[in-house]
Amino acid sequence: MRTKMLCVMLVLLSFGLTIPASAQTEKEIVNQYLQKYEKERTKKIGFLVLNGSYGRLNPENDYNNFTLRQSSFITDLSGNTEEIDRVYRSKELFLGFGMMISKKSSVTLGMNYWLKMGSSDVGDYNISLNLAAADDEYDYELKSEVQVYGISAQFDQYLLNGPDNNGFLCGFALKANVGVGYYFANWELWDGFAGYNETTGEEEIINGNLDGSTLGFSVGLNGELPLPFAELIVEASAKYLYLNFGNVTWYNSNDEEVVAQFYDEQVGLDLSGPRAQIGFKRYFAW
């Protein structure tokens, strides 16, 4: 009888020791898994972007109307009209850095640089305008070039797919975006151009560049597709950019504004229009 009781006690003691030990081991395993999952879930996802865009400008913008009229007063020494190039297209480079702020949304901040638009020609011209230059010029530089640069931020909302917790894009992604930027314009005109002094109401020779700055806004749709090498993503988008420099001026030594005019109206630089963009992107996680 005593032998049977001893066996039962040993069996119960064995269960009493092994069950808690087994339960503790399982709990540790679950905790380790949860910690690993939580660590993966909270990884930060960033990306680098380099792209170029090509934009269509309104052909009837102020700049084109201004240069068309100015060209009617300029001829070469053979009497042929010398046209100043108008601008119908724009080319832009963008370099940016971004981060995922949720599983389906991201923000990007970067720098915008537009290639020069317009023309700069050297030759012998008759200029029948009220300019400081003589009528017959030798090696005269007939210049009208516009340069644009700025910084911009963009918010993207993924509509289809998106990067995973490790920054990998497993298939085609589609997203909508809105953007805002602050842009600067520099308009370099030929020597001797007579602008309009807003303070005195008289013509004044501009001895420098016309400058302006403004906010720009965009809305668009992007597509992303992973490439089979270097974890690169090719990104293409279509968007509309509103960018209108309504006020570009030059300041004389008296800090008075001098502007370019077209039929007694100040010439602005409206560079708004649709744009097509393509470039490369790379996600990374830490």
C-alpha cells in the first residue's frame, strides 16, 4: 500500500514540475516571436528619387507674346527678321528623399532644377527699339533666357501595393499625389533692353536680370515597377503643375522696380501645364 502511494506522489510531483516548466518555455517562444514581429513592423522605410520631367507650356503665355512683338523690331543687316525663341516646352531634373509615414502613404522633399529656356544668339543686328545700343551692332548678343529652380514637397497615397516592412516592392504600385513647392525664376534679357520703371513711370535700361519667386502646386498619378537588379524601381507619372510668376522685376540703385511690358501690361512668366515624368527610385529600411 505504501509502495502504491509513493508511486502516485512521484507521478503527481513529476507533473507538477514539468507542466509549469513546459508552459514557461512556450511563453518565452511566443514572446520572442512577438518581439521579432514588432521590430519588423516598426522599421522605418525611406527612399531616394532621381527623375526628369518634360512639360508642355501654354503657347499663348505672356513671355511668348512679348518675344513675338519684340522680334518684329529686330532684323539682321540683310533686313531679315531675327526672331527671339519662344518657349513651348520645359525640361526639369529632380533629386529627392522621402519616407513612408504609414503603410500606404509617403512624403518626399527635394530640389527642382529646370534647364534654361529661350535663346542667346550673337550676330549683327538692326534694333529699331528705344535702346541704348546703336542701330548697327557688331557681335551683339541677343539674349532672352529663363532659368527656374526651387524646392518642393509631395504627398503620395498608394492605391495599389506599396513597399513591405523591409522596403521591397513586390509588384506594380499605383499612387496619387499632391505637391507644393517654392520656386525662383531668373530672366536674363539682352543688354540695353528698356524696361518700365513702376515708380517714375518712365523707361529705364535694365542692367541686370529680372527675378521672381512664387508658390507652385501639382496633382498627379504615379506608377512604380521594380527592376530585376540593384533593387531599383522605375517610376513614371503624369501630373499638372500650376506655376505662375506674375511679378518678375529688376531693382535699380534706388531700389525702384523696373519691369518688362507688353502693350502697357507687365510681362509675367506663366509656366503652368501638364508634365510627364520618369526616373529611378530605391527603397531602404532601417
